[in-house]
Amino acid sequence: MSSKKPIVYFYTKNNCKLCEDVKQLLQILQLDYNFSIIEQNIYQYDELLEKYFLTIPVIKAGDVELTAEEISFATLDQFLQEHLA
């Protein structure tokens, strides 16, 4: 049995109010689901900038992503239930 926490990737950029709001939601839900957050600024990596420029913030667990258009407290909670179990 592994005691390793699941990892959730959080793709963001500087000076992004929506990113800050979503980060707070992630931190609240982290208390319920006990996962690690790896935050990555898309401007630090060309491939991330190209992939996520129009969709950040993006949350990724495993191979599944939740983009800014889809993120709310309810959808994020459901996403974590499904992909961290």
C-alpha cells in the first residue's frame, strides 16, 4: 500500500486573478482529498505556453485536464473525486 500523495498539476501565469481564485479552491479541496499541488507558470516553458496560453488556469490529474472554462467549486470537487480515487 502506497502512502504517496496523488499529484495535481496546476498550470498558471503571473498576474492572473482567475488563477489566484482557482488556487484558493484547490487549497480548500486539498484538505478533503490530501493531494500535492505542483504549480507551473506556463511562461517558464515554451511547450506549456503554446499548449495552455488560451485555457489557463488548467488543473491536471493523471491524463485528464480541467480548463478555466470548466472550473467551478462543484466541477473541481467532482473532478478530484473522480481522478484521485
